[in-house]
Amino acid sequence: MVDILKSVMLTEAGVVHGFTTGTDFSTAAGFSALKETLQPTQPIYKMKQVHGNKVLVTSEMPPSEWTEAAELEGDAVIADTAAVAGVVTADCVPILVSCKQSGLVAAVHAGWRGLKAGIVRQTIKAMMHRGASIGGMVCAIGPCICLNCYEVSKDVADLFPESSDPIKGSKDKYLLDLALAAEVSLIGVGLSSVQIDKLEICTSCGTEALFSYRKSGGDCGRQYAFICK
């Protein structure tokens, strides 16, 4: 049985989705466990995440077996067919998007590199190109590393001036709020704050059983954020 956190906003919209806790999705065993938990009728679609801005679409992808490794590179997947779309994270921001009018859903993996490259804007624009509307969207920003736990260099902080704070007593070290940077990207492409549900759970200092790349020094598993069409 896989433990799953849910967004109130997506739940009220009737969307099947979740952010896993405790189970490691860096191996096939996690996906097998989730399949037993969800009992889905839809195929799963996986990506080889590369911290870029490429958006994949399920109608143009071969479905994966739940135990198969991802082959296609991308950092967001739009489900325009019956599908389970998801991303794995361990500090980066998982974003789930649903558009009621079009029926499209998407899962986005957004670290600072992907946010800088425009992965959020690319995803929303690609959804709109396929019939989604900004007004019909609701989004959930899932567990990620929080402002107090994410120290970055000045050159990274300078990319996100609205989401970073200098560390007192240091000229070159800053704290970066990735969830806020993701929210700013969503608002920048046209969504309003009332369409965005932030779970406000830190992968590093939070009480949930979550994996943190930064906290572990890079030796950790991955959680999975998924949404179903």
C-alpha cells in the first residue's frame, strides 16, 4: 500500500491524483506498489527527466509498463489520452495541472534549471494549444524543498529575485523558495493564485516521509507525483 498526499483543489475538481510519501520510486518496486494501490485501467507514461523544458504528450508516446525504465527525455507530460502521467522528485517541485473544460491533465518536474528554462510556461502553452483554457485550469504544487532549507549561490538567486533572500552575513549565499518561483511562473502565464493549491510541505525539514536530495547528500530515493486522465 502506497501512502498518498492529495490536493484539496484537485480533489474537489474530481481529479485522480497524488503525491506519494514513504515509497521509493527510483526503482520499479515503487511503481509496482502504486499499481496495486491504484488498480488503474490507464497505461502509465514515464519520462527520463533532464531538468529542461521539453513537454511530451501521451498521444505521441508509447505507453510504458509500470516496471519499465523511462526512455524519452522530457520534464513535463500532458495526458491527452487515457493515461497516468507523473514525475519523480526529491526536492524539485512537482506540479500537477488539470483543465476541466478540455479534460487535459499534466505533470511537471520543475527544479531551478527547469524553471529558468521555462518548463511551466511551455507546459501551459502546450495545453492551451490542445484546447485547454487558462480559466479552466487548477494546479497543485506538491512537496518540495522549502526556502529555509535550500541554499543557493548568488548567480542562481539572481535568476529568481522575487523568490530568493540573502543569508545574513554572507555576500554570496542565498535562500531560494522553489515553490514560490513555480507559483510566479504559473501566474506569469495567466493563472491566478486562487487556481493554485500549494501543499507547503518541505521534503527536507517536513514531518512527512519524503526523500530529499539536498538533505541526503544525493543518496536518496524519489517520490512520485501523478495525475490521471
